[in-house]
Amino acid sequence: MAEPDSEPEALAPPDADDLGSPGAPKVRLQPPGVAFTVEGWSIAGIETWLRIPEFSLAIDVGRVAAPALASRHLALTHGHLDHAGGLPAWLGLRRMGAMPPARVYLPAEMMTEIKTILAAWERLQGVGFEVELFPARPFDRFSLGSGRSLVALPAHHGVPALGWAVIERRAKLCAELLGKTGPEIRALREAGHVVSKHEEVTLLAISGDTRASAVDEAPALRDAQVVLHEVTLLDDRHPPALAHAGNHTHLHDLRGSAVAAEAGCFVPYHISQRYGVTEARALLQAELGPRFGDRLLPLLPARDPPSRRRSAALAADKSSCC
Ligand SMILES: [Zn+2]
């Protein structure tokens, strides 16, 4: 059979222009009222990577993104290529830059395969990677330093998968000492009084790829300062059943869901390339705007990149949800 002259658009990778110049994140969000930023890029089935520079934390590495190289910690949500396929190159570039060993956290069930993949690539390269791998199960904790912890969250994606949260331990002045001056509090402390107690604040929670039911098991997806949740499909042309077949979340699944109910900010991400940016914003705003108001902050670029062009073939495709 003769080869087709060109690949169908639905299968085409992003255009070169879509990769961005090195060092330039595609989207940078500054959620109101928090002291950290969220950088990244996420198109369902194509590529997801995120970075919180203040925590030296990257989440997923679907393709190597220069800004994410600086992160010491990398939390993988699952093994699909658009989320983890860039791992060997990410490690290789970090090694080339003489960066300290990366700390990579991943679903425990992925350990054997990831070790095999990395060992094979070390043999192909003739050099080793500088990396520590940490297998994780739901609610395992890992230190990020500076009083912060990375916590694994349950996810339901048909393959081993996790969400992640960042929790910060803070000292809080005892209520009975409110109104006292600094020197007074210091004097009490030096006299042996307990002047503060510790509390934990959930700064950030991210769902990973999952069905929307994960929020029932992960309070962090309800009350983190910033909640990121995947929303792969957005309307009835691509109905919930199509999203669920891929173990993804449909926008309609969020009706009545507790996701981000007590969050400072809600960031929908992992939106299918079936939707143009303007259209995606309108659909998200119509469904979620009344509920979240200016707390809604979709992870979308300002304009359509070439890979987000909707094609008739893609829009009509009912075989894949991405
Ligand atoms: Zn996936």
C-alpha cells in the first residue's frame, strides 16, 4: 500500500514554533494572594510540564523544557509519554550542566520500568545519570526543605498514577499572646513558655491525570491555596463518556464536585488540543466562572499555538479523548 503524502493533522506533533525558545515558559501564572508562581505548558496527549520555581519543584516532564531543568525535585504523576517521556533527556541535560543529583518521585509501581529505561539509556550514552528515585504511594511524604513537604495523592487513571501536594509547616503564635510585643514574646520564650504552635498549610495540589473522583480521597484537592486539576474535555461534542474511557476528567464532572471548593485559586489544565484557546476559555468561564469568579485561572496561553488548531478530523475523532 502506498504511503500517504502527509500525516493526518490529528496525528501531527506540535509545530517547531510551538516548542518555544529555550528558557521561555509558555505560561506563567501568579495566583493572587500566594508567594509562588506556576509555570508550564500542558496540552492533553502532547506535553505536560509544570514548575514551581520557589519550591525548586517540577511536575511531569513530557518533553524537556529548559526552565524545568533548574528544579532539583521532579514529581511524576504517571508514565504516559506526554508526562514522563522527557525524563532521560531531562536527566541528561542536567548532567551536562553539572547540576546536583535530581530527586525524582514517582508512583511505586513505575520503579522497575523507569530503572530499566534509565539503565538502558546510561549504557547507550556511556555515562550515568545523577538521580535518586523515590517510589511513592498515596499520602507518602518527602521533604522539599525549608519546612515544605511533597505529599503523594491518590489518582485514578487506569495506569499507576498519583497527584501531588506541597504542604508547609508554619509556626503560629499562640492565641493568648496576640497583641503582645516582640520583646514581650521573646522574654516569655526565654523564660521557657511555649509561645507558638505549628500548623500545616497546603500550598498547592495537582490532580495529575485522573477521573474526577480522586477529589473524594484527597482533601488537598479541595482546600489547597492553589488547586490544579486536569480537565481534558469541555463540552457535549466530546461527551463525558469519551473522557472517562481514557480515565480523564470532563468539565461536566466538576458539577457538584468539591474540587477547589475551599481553594484560593483553581487552575484547570491538560485541556485537549481539540479546543482553541479562546473557545476553551469561554467554555471554562461559562461552567466555572459563576462558581470561582476571579479565582479561576486556566493554564492556557494568551493565543492559540499552532498545535492547538482544531481540525475537522480531530474534532470528529471519537476514538481518543486527548
Ligand atoms: Zn495520562
